[in-house]
Amino acid sequence: MATFESGLRYSESHEYVRVEGEFGYIGISDYAQHALGNVVYVDMPEVDDEVTAGEEFGAVESVKAASDLIAPVSGTVVEVNEALEDEPELLNKDAFANWIIKVQLSDPAELDNLMDVEAYKAHCEN
């Protein structure tokens, strides 16, 4: 059973963003990692790359599928979760603790286009 974390903003493509000041930590939801199954590889951008809301920034591959990662917000990548390079399965263990990229938000107003936890739960049930 998927868990849902309050205080995050969610996209329809199952990425989340946790905002801390001017930064956003982007990852995939627990619902998404359950749907993917055992994650075997995470393709991430480089530090200083720009990501744009609604556009692909990488991919997650599992034993049964590959799924593009779609940026929920725009910004500059300031950090990538290097632990995922050696242990992509960390996304299966705790999708919320194991974010994929940290970005400096370029347009915080984009957060208003994302769902809160209740809206995302309803989205997943449909």
C-alpha cells in the first residue's frame, strides 16, 4: 500500500517536490515506486543543468519498465543524490527520503500548479 506524505507538492506524473527555502527536492512518490517495481537505474541530470516544469529531466528504470522523470518545477540543479548511482533501489526502500535532485527554484509560483497531498491521493485513486 502506497504512503502519501503531507507538506509536499505533487505532479500528475507522480513526482514530488519538497520545498525548503529557495530550494526544491524532487523525487518520485511512493505510489510511483510501487507501480515501477524494483528500481535498477536512475538517470539524473548534472549539477548546473536547468530543468523546466513539465519537461523530462531523467528517467527511472525498473525490472519491468522505464519511466521518464518530468520536472514539477523549473530551476537549476544544485545537487544530485549520488547514493542512487550505486543503490537505485533506495527509491523502493523510501521514496520520500531518497530525493533525486535538488534545484534552486526559478519560479516559486509554479508550485501553485501542483497538487497537495489530498488532491494527489484522489488523483492516484482514479
